Amino acid sequence: MNFSSFFQNTSLVSDEASKKHVKTFELPDKCFQKRIGCVWRRGNQFTVYPRSQIVNKTTDESRNKTDDKILNIRQEVVLFTPILRKLVNEANGTYLSVQKISETSKTTDNQVDFLKLSRQYRSIIRVCIESLQEAANREKEGINKNTYLSYLTIFYSIECIWHLCEILYIDIIPGEVVLPFLLEWVRFHFPCTEQTAALLLESCEVGSEDHKDYWDTVIVMIVQGRVDVARALLKLHSAADSNEFKLIDNSLRSMPVYSVYGGISTGEFTISWKHWQAECRSKLNSKLLQDPQLELVMRLMCGERSAFECVSVKFSSWFDLVGGWVLWTAPWTRRGELSAAAAACAAFTHTRGPLEQIVRALLDGDLHQVIREVQQISDNNWFAAHLTDMLHHCGKLRILDIHQADVTSRLRDSLILEYGSLLMEHKSLWSVGLSYLCGTPEGVRRAELMLERMPVQTEAKAMRITAEAKKYGLLGVVQSVSACMSTRHLSGGAERTGGALAWGARARSGPQCSRAAHAALRAHCAGRPLPAADLLLTAGPALLVDDTLLLLGKYCDFHRLYKSREFKKAAKLLVSLITSNIAPEYFWSTLLLDTLPLLETEEPVISSEDTYDIMLCLELRSTCLSKEKADLLRLALARNLARTVLVDVGDE
């Protein structure tokens, strides 16, 4: 049985590398004899197991001898690799900043802030690439090294696409003339002859044309618009002083360059450029250039299609030529006018890889196709989710369905939900995923469901879940997790009733608090100290959730007052607990006997009226005490009544 469709292959590497990521599982024959069962598990994983349709009553010994196997199949998550977790965490901070700025962008123009955050995303990707490069260099030949190299290919492509997208849709370009930024993009991501040019210029030797890559380097510098470097390389030629070399150098030196701050309009620059190119064309037609390489350079400067087609073999892909094509044919091209240049350059080569298709869609302005393509990259939708979110908040993305309805927000929300749900599967990244889920209208309910089903092995994990749930207003999760933890503590015995009380108070659940309070009172009756005294003394309004919890809290306060020798306050509180009748039957003996030391103090602290109330409760619940203890309490009450009556008569 082949489960390869469940895995997402690496789309930006070679086909052979992609096939290595496909996993095929061979199920034992017993699975088919007993039929197959399949159950979805938490997250993107499921379990395949052999299922018998006949119920057999077998002993444990015979059951252990069977060789049935259970296969757990899950999606390979690239982002869960330890070296990539930093990317996830840092990108989350930038994502949250985008959401904050988008709230203020409704009233103010925050395009500059969006540009800063886009560059912040790119710097995060660049740091990730450097980390992967270092890890790959440390590894010897093997699976780990190939894995790192595969990741490098993915994130190199992501950085390249994001940079171009930033130039075309996010950056603030004066006059919308995109050529300088396009040339910078090509030079940064495709420095094919950078090292050769630096080596030749560093040696500074006349006769450098003997180097095997000399003319290829000159041609690439011309296509990439690096005119100063090309002129410097031409001066290293042994015939640099000849007329034809001087002709080329003068033409390159006099080439007009457009600048929005140059003081001339686009129309004036266009006229100046066409005049300069006409001069170049006349020099080419005059047959003054005898060297075929110089003639090729001049043909490129004239923007001849055949010249670009001739040099296209020197480049790995057609978009390496886009900057040069725009430079030498229409340097005044604006951002929304690059489709023709993309079509012309794409015709020079026949490579149609995923990266080429994404760049073509970007230059054509088809962002819907761009998002569709980047979803195929094997980064578990990290790129698609963050890029779509950025474009959506910048106001550059508009997706229409077949009925011409705007579904941009729905697309953005669906990608964020998918990415957030993926992170919720990880044992330490789930809190990051929660911030993505709670950033969408539908994600709040999904976050609540996923948090409630999250395994809680430790107290710290439960505390973190409840803290994150409170942060996003998921009070139902706080109550359910706290109730579960309270029940878990109660099942641990009397020594864990303090924890049960604490979690019950967090849950604000009457039944749960009642169970924990009853357990604490029973434990105290058995001779154990009162649990969670600090918590009960500072609980405040939380005690009103349940009568038994209120009794426990006030009883704990009574002990505090008694230990502080504030006997009158302690006596008043104890009498109020007795007369309130909220104590359970098993606790009445404790309450009544606690009055004995207060009845025997040197100065009476219980009034005659309160003494009568205690006598009444004693007679009503005399069965709670043994005859000896009841008689002892009656004697103490009688003595206290006599003392308080004498005090009352004396006061009169």
C-alpha cells in the first residue's frame, strides 16, 4: 500500500531528490487476511492496523504470541527540525507585529512599517540559511548533509521569491520605475560570475582575456547592468587602447541613467535614451567592431533579441536575463509593465521549474497563481501563510472566486489556520500556533477544541495551557483543564487535596470545588493540617463558588486568628460558622469541640447570646459527639454562661 500522496515532496529540488522523500509502507499479509482498520489520530497522522471480524476469546498468553503490527503514519514536518524552530519563533514575533500595524493602518498609511517588517522576514530567512549552511558544512557525506542541502534549496528559493515580491508589491518606489531594484535582485540572488570578476580585477593584469571565463564574465556584467565593472574588465584586455575598445568604453560611459531625483521627467529620459541607443546602433552598423565579442556587447547594448538569445546559454534560468532585458530595451519600465519582459526572456529557455513558474506569475501580476505555487513548497506552508498575510494587510492582494466575490480574507484565514493547526501538534511550539489560530475568526473555536484535547502530563504544562488560554479569552479551556487537574489531584489521596483546591478555584466550578473542599475537611477531621492555607486566605470572592469551600476558607481564617491570639475575633467567626448551618454532618463535631478552648479563656470571649446559640446547636446535634465529650462541652458552656451573665449584670 503506497501512502506517498500523504507526504508533501520537495518541489524546488530535482525529481530524483523528490522521489527520495516518498515513503512506501508494505503492510503484512495478516492485515489483509483480517482486514484493515484505519483511525485518525491527533494531528496529521493516522494508524493502520489489522482488524479481525471474528471475536475470539483468547487468553493473554496466546494474545501476546500474535505478530499483529500497528503502523503510525504521519506527515513529515520540516519546521519541527530543531535547527528550524528559531525560524518559527522569530517569524511569529514579526507576524504579531504585522497584525498590530494592520489595526492602525485602517486610519493611517503604514506602508513604511510594512516594508520594514517584510525586510525583517527576509533577515530571519537569511539567518536560517546561514545556520543551515553551517550545519551542512559540519556534516560529512550522508543523510544529514543531504537533508540540510535540501532545506537550503528550499529556503534559498523562498528568500528569492520574497525579495522579488517585496520589490513589486511592498516597497515604496518613487516614480514606479523598477529597474534599479530589479537589477539589485538579480545581482544578489544570482551572482554567477562575481568571484571571477573580483579575481580578475584584483590581479589587474593586462592580457586578462587569456582567462577562460574572461568574456563570459564581461557579458554577464553587461547583462546585469554592472557597467562600471564591465568597463574595468575591458581595460584589462591587451587591445584596450584600440579604437574599437575605446568605442565601446565611450558608449558605456555616456549611457544615460534614469533617477527620479535627477531633475528630468520619464519622457525626457526616454528621448535621451533612444537617442543614445540610436548612436550605438549606427556604430554597430558601421562595421567598426571587428572583434565578435565586442560586437556581441554592442548588440546587447542595442537591445537586440538575437543577442540575448545567444547569451541565454550562459545563464541557469530565464529570469537571470530579465534585469538586463529591461535595462537595454526599456529602462523606464514601471512595476506593472514587466509581463512583456518576462514573456520575452522566458522564450529564450525551455526550463519550466517551480521557481521559474513563481517568478513568471509575480512578473505577470498573478498573485493568486503565486500563492497556489508557493503552497507546493515543502516548508509546511510557512512561506505561503506569512506571504499571503503580508500582502493581504498591505492591500495588494485581491482574489476573486468564480462568482467574482472577493475571497481574499478567506484565503488568508485558511492558510493561517492550517499553519497554526500544524504548530499545535508540536510539544513546545503549540503556544506559537495558538497565536495564529486566535488571529482568525474561525480559529478561536478550533484553538479551544485543540487545547482541550492536548495531553497534559505535568503540572507545569497545565499551568502553561491555562495561562495561554486566559491570554486569548478561552475561559472554557481554563475551566476544563483546571477541572481535570483538580480531579487528578483528588485521585492522588488526601495529601494532594491542596492541589485539588487550587485547581478547583481556577476552574470556578462549584461541584469541583465542593469535592475538593469535602476532601480537605475529611482529611482535617482525620488529623491532617488544613491544606493550601495561603490560597484560602487570599481567595476572596472565589470562595463564594460553593458553600463548602466558603466554610473551609472561613475555618482556615479562624485558625489564623486563633494562632494570632485574637480570641474575640476568632470566637465571633467560629460562632457564625456554627449558626450558619452550612457545615456537613461529619464536621459538626470538629466545629463544636473548637469552642472548648475559647470557653476556658481567662477573660470571656463568647457572649451569653452566642453561648445560648452554641447550646442549641449542641442539643440538636448531640449525636455527633460522644457522651463524655458532649458533657464536657455542656460544662464549659455553663461556666462561660455564668461568667458572661455576671459580666452583663456588672455592666448594668
